[in-house]
Amino acid sequence: MVSDRSLEVLRVIVQDYVASREPVGSKSIVDRHSFGVSAATIRNDMAVLEEEELIVAPHTSSGRIPTDKGYRVFVDHLADLRPLSPAQRQAIETFLGQSADLDEVLARSVRLLSQLTHQVALVQYPSLSRATVRHIELVPLTGTRVLSVLITDSGRVEQRVIDLPRTIDERELGEVRTRLNAAVGGLTMTAAAAALTVRAGLGPRELQDVVDPITVALGEQIGANRQDKLVMAGAANLVRTEEDFTGSIYPVLEAIEEQVVLLRLFGEMASDQHGVSVSIGRENAPFGLGETSVLTSGYTSPGGDFARLGVLGPTRMDYSNNMAAVRAVARYLSRLLGEN
């Protein structure tokens, strides 16, 4: 049975080890923290924690470091979510408030989160299961080249350059634009993709030769937007914490490049009482990330679809600060997208 004091000892071991990367001994605990008991008593508490596999000695006669199980107990019962400072909150509002569209706000979100946490930051695009086509714009670039712009009600904008088999003038392009918006505007992405496969009626017969490549390209754009994907920033932070990994960090780098794997991990994470999901160490082993911790929180898009934002790093991380940062950025992201 782990006593309340032993749990407090675990708390300071986690905090001191995260801060110093050095194993924590009983003498340093007595010197740094006000437990009001002797080093021998602290050693007894540490012995209990070791029996419960919450801490371990990395070397003979050394101090102790937390295990994955110890980090789990810390996160579930002992971690206090320190509120972000006013300066940090102002930085979030200022930096993200300058974003022009969904792509930019998500890119800015991961850059900001990686700076706040010094970890790899990840954000999932909102699922487009319920998104609809708001508007399709066709912009002439040259006589035989146009820029198609797909805009959804969730705020996502995707552009693609389309090469045409012949020159098309402004009047003809305007007619194709009008017919396309009449055909797919307001439809879900799935329905729009199906509508574009039936090209009859999307343009007069004399324009069919240019309608065909435009509808094919738009269908590809919609298909790409229906796929789940991630935006990532701060991979260099893994290199700075290379000492926290046994052997090479390249397997970790390879694993985080597999978006399908990360999206599956995101999908299996459940939020705690703080609105943050935390998956630690060996809990991530099936995904090739057994030496990492992943912290996520959810945000919602204007269409009501749910997606996740979070950080990934070594198990030796500042959980309290990182959980608070992930939650704060996710909440602001929901609010910002709701306003747009």
C-alpha cells in the first residue's frame, strides 16, 4: 500500500528528474523539499515505490528515476495543471489570431505549441465527414491554365493548377464556374465527389473538352480533402532530447512520419478529467513509440467535427506544463474556428 507521503515522494522524484535528467536520491529530496522526516524515512518510502514498480534504479547505488507506471500515477493523480502565464496566453491569441484560413491556423498552432512545450507538436485536420462545399472558384492564369479553389464550410481552402487542352476565355470559364457551383455547392464532400463523376450537364457540349479536366481535378481535390491528415512542427526538439532515448532516435522519427499510425493512436486516446489525453511509454509500444509520451486535447471545427491537437516527446517531459499548453491551444483553436 502506497501512503500519501510516498506518493508525494513520487511527485518530487518525477519533478526533479524532469528538471535535471539526473537520478534522484533520498538526500537530495530531504535537502530540496520540506518533508520534515529523515533521509532514512524517505529511503523507506522510495523502497515502497520501487516495490510497486513506480521508480527504478538505473545504476547500482544510484538515485531513482520514474518508470512508465510511475509517470502514469503522476499524471493520473499527482500532476497539477499549472495555468499558462498571461504572456503565454497573449502569445496564443496574438499568434493564432493572425491566421487567414484553416491551413494557416493549423500550421501556426503546431509551431506555437512546439515553442511552448519544446516537444514535437501535431494537429489533426478536422474530419470532413459532415463538411460541405461552400464555393468553387476558377481563376484564369493563362489561356490554357486555371487555378481551381475549393472552399468548404469548415474553412478549409485548397488550390490546384489545372492545365486545359485549349484556350478558354473569361465568359466560358464563368459559365463553367456557375454550373459547377450549382451542381455541388452545399453538398457534402462525398456527394460532391459523386456528382462530379457525372459530367453531363456540368457544361455545354462545346465546352466538354475543358469541363472534363476541371471536374477530374476537382474530384481529386475533394478526395484529398476527405482524407485524414496531420500537420507537424518541432521535430528538431527530439534531437535535443536524444539522451532520453536508448539507442537511436531514428525509429521514433520514422514512426512519427507514418501519419496513419499516429491517427490511429489519436483515435484510441480518451480524455481525462482535465480534457487532456495522455499515453505514456509502453502504452505506445504497438505504434512503434514505446519510449515516448503523447498528450492530446480535442478541438471542434465550424461544422462540428472533432479533431485532436497535441505533443509527442520523451517520457521525461514536463507533463503539467505541457498538458496545460495543449489544453489552452486546443480551446483557443475551437473558439477561433467558431468565430470564423
